[in-house]
Amino acid sequence: MPTSNDMQKVLDIQDKNMIFEDHCVSYGVHKQKKCKFIDCTLTYIPTECKKCQTSNKAYTIIKNGTQTSRITFPMTGIYPTYLRVKKQRFKCKACEATFTAETPIVKEHCFISNFIKAEILMKSADARSIKSLSEETNVSHATIQRIINEQSKEYRPYYHSLPENLSFDEFKYGEGQMAFEYIDVVSGTIVDILESKDTRTIKNHFRSRYSQKQRSQVKTITTDINASYVSFIPELFPNADIIIDRFHIIQLVNRSMNKTRVKVMNRLRTSNGEDQKKYRRLKRFWKKLLKKESAVSYTDYQYFPLFGQRLEAAIISEMLAYDPELKATYTMYQAILKAVEHNDSKQLRTVLDQPASPELSGYMKTSLKTLSAHFLYIQNTFYYPYNNGKIEGINNKIKVLNRVAYGYGNFIHYKNRIILHFNLKPIRNKIKMIEKER
């Protein structure tokens, strides 16, 4: 018994019906790999027949030989480990049925221990490929994916209600393929993921899964500047205010400003020495032109390559003097940044309504038209505290999952992995914190 107790502690087995004898560990080969085998016996006195539920009185249930099962177990040391469990067979005199002894470490008719399944699920919460999980747990790719698919069912949406505040976005998951996702913008919980982002798929999904009453309870939907979303949201969610995230407002004008800088740089790419100097300055200090004006230093002198000892504001001013188009675009860019920074929709409206300078770049003019066309929804970003930060963070993690897995050929498998990752990750982090406290 001391050996049995010690082995149970080493293997974290709580089932006292599993008996380990002396010299129960041996080495052998399985699937062309050197493995460790641990032999044990599973036996007990059953209280009733598993088939007819007859109570075991006066030896109604008798022993009927044994059956040996090889159970995949977590690695102990450096070798794949298997439990060779000699399970007691029983026979019921009342119904003549036979059955086998059971243990909580493995499900009936299964040869993969629950320890392995738990290890697979916890490790799948990290950004790891199925291949690496297979190598570490000594379980096939298909089995790992099957375990992930089975567990993900617990976290699938029941479509009985919708959060009051939603966030829409899309992400790339294959060559030329974009998936659509929507989350609870307050909690950051993924509600569901669709295989396609086309309007028909999205409209059919919401109409078939949620009633008109459920959709009418949605108050806000936060999204990026996507004309297709804006077109169908009022139809599906009649009482929802559309919020165009301020990050995408900044991103839009930021790109226009940067494209203008590149355009001016290319004009200066000549054989003239003075133009070459301007080109190098604009190329090296491109971030200075994208910096918001309130963060620019007007008092601290620093050494800047290609400029010397100067104020940061002075070198920006000098670069803007290289081209009137660059200066006009920069002025408009800063005006929009200032309005967004001050959370002032009226100021932004004034900036958009004023006559555009003839020297303003075509890139910025296009951005201004886009902002004006969507201003009704843009102004909501100043009134509500919601943004697309959480869904963008989710997308970044999804991209990492896709990269480490070298892509997914089956969207359902990919979706299940995503759902499991975001539901088990908080649990895994909590376990790590508890272990550190110990």
C-alpha cells in the first residue's frame, strides 16, 4: 500500500480503487517511440448492476475476469507515459449482463485520460499550433481538434438575447477571405463569428437568430468607417445609434497626411543637392509630421541629425516650408486632431464645413468628404464612451493564432479555437496567479 499511495500522489490520482504494486514502472516502445508504462489494477465492489440497477446483495454481482486498457497520460519525465490499467470485469446474475469497472480519470470507452484533455485545453488557451500541442501531449492532431470542438460547445451563443451595446469588425483568416465578428463592447465578450462579411450573410444571420424585439433592444453599435455596415444597421437595429470609432477617424486623416508627405518627397527626389537634403529630412522625421501639435516641444533644444541643435517645433516648421501642399494638409490634419482631442463635435463640424484650401492634397480632400458623409455617426463618438479598442485587440490576438498555426483550412475549427482561446485564457491566467501566491 505505501507504493500505491506514493504513485497516486506522484500521478495526482485521487481514485483509491486504483492499486499500484511494487516495480509497476517499465519501459517499452509504442508507435516507434520509447515510452514509460505504469501498471495498475482497478477493482472495487459495485453497489448495483450498471445495466439493470439490481443491488449487489448476496453476491448478485460477481467478478468476471479482467480487461487491460492502455490510457494515454501526461508525460512524467522525458518519455510519453501510458497507464496500463487492468480493469475488473463484473457479471450480474439477475440480468446476465457484464460491465467493466470505471474510474474518474478517464471516460468510458475512451483511452485518453482526463488529465491529457485538461492539459490540451489549457495549452490551447495560448497562441500555439495544433502540431506543437500534439507533440507535447502525444495525441494526434485530429483528436486535439476534436477535444477543442467538443469543449467550445459550452461557450457557443444561445441566441436568446443581444447585448445593448455591440461592436462590429472583420478580420482576415485566409487568402482573400474576411470573417465578420461582433462583440459586447462593454465586457469585450465575443458574441459570434461569421465566415463571411458580405451584407447578405450578416443580414440573414441576425434575422434568423434574433427576433425583431431582441434586435430593437440594441442601443449602440460601434464600427469603423465601413459603408456596408452603415447601410444595413438601421434596417436590422432600428433603435441603435451608430458610433464610428474615433481611432478610425484619426487613422483616416493620418494616412492622408502620410501619403501627402510621400508625394512631396517623391517630387524632391532629384539630382539637386538641396532637394536631396529635404528628401532625407522628410524621410527620416516622418513621425514628427504625424505628431499632434499639443505634444510638440516648443522649449527644449535637442540635437537632430540633418538639422543640428534645434527646437522640435522649429524642424517641423522648416519641413512644412518645403511645399505649400504639405503645409496646407498639415494644418487641416492638426485641426481635425485638435477637435477629436477636445471631444468637440461642433469644432469638427466647423473644420469640415470650411472651404478647402486649393493647396490641400487630394488625399486629404477625399478623407474630408468621407468624414462629412458619415458625420451623423461620427458625432456619436463624442457622446458615448464606447470605442473599437477591445475588438481591435481581439483581432490582433486572432491574427497571432492564425500565424502560429500557419492558417486554418477549416473555418469551423478556426472559430472553435478562437472561442476557446478567449474563454479559457482568463481561467489560465487566474491559475497562474494562484500558483505564484503559493
